[in-house]
Amino acid sequence: MSVMEFAGQQQDIPSRKTGRMALAARVLDWRGDRRKARLEALRERDLELQIARLRAVGGL
């Protein structure tokens, strides 16, 4: 193995690792966004149910 091949391999390994880390960060960010959207939908549904309950008992 030549010095140039060795240097190329050494530079390739961190770039692959960086790529995997970037992909993992994007996946986690996507999951976080989905979780936030799901929680927001649950909160909205809960508020709608509370309003419906108040209307049913004449409190609103």
C-alpha cells in the first residue's frame, strides 16, 4: 500500500462516519418532528373534548 492510498483511506473513514452521523441526526430530527406533530394533535383533540364537555353541561 502506498502512502497516498493509506492517506486516502484515513480520510475516507471519518467522512463515512460523518455521513452516518448526519443521516442519524436527520432521522432523529424527523422522528422528533413527527412526535411534536402527534403531541400537538393530541393536545388539540383534548381541548376540543374539554370544550364539548363544557358545552354539554352548559358551562360555555
